Amino acid sequence: MINPEIIARALGDPIRYNIMKILARSESGCCALPGSEGSRPGLCNCELMAELGMIQSRVSYHMKELTEAGLVTEEPQGRWKFYSINSKTLQQFVQQLYQDLMLE
């Protein structure tokens, strides 16, 4: 079950919203996971740091918020973590918004 208030709060931050857009448009990156040839599991910390111009601790803070909201999945690999959009949660959130805000 999703918590729409937590998701809305996570998406309400401009940096986190931008991170979601970055993840959505990612096609390839510098650090593919071993054994994941042909598929892209997401972006690693270093790619997000470079794209956002932020230090690792700030990126990690925002990714923690997105992960706890259920919007992003996290896969540790060595010293880095790979992040990708959790499409299922995002779809459920949009459906919940539609149900909650329908004015008929």
C-alpha cells in the first residue's frame, strides 16, 4: 500500500523531482552492473552526483527520501548504489491521485 502524502512530499522537492526526471530519461551510464548487459538497472551515485553537481552525502540524502517513499529502488553494488524508478509505485500514486481528486 502506498502513502500518497509521503510520495507527494518527496516529489514536492525540486531536487528530488529533478532526480526522478534524470532517472526516467537515463538510457546508459558509466557504471553498468556486472551481468546486466542489455538492460539498464538505473544510475549509480557517481552519475547522479555529476548530473546534479552535488556531493555524495547530498545525493544520498535525496535518494533516501525517494527510496523511503517507494518511488525509487536501490541496489547496492560495491561502494556504489544503483537507483531506478519504481514504476509500480508511481502508477499506483497516479491512480490514487485520480481517485482522490475526482470532482464529480
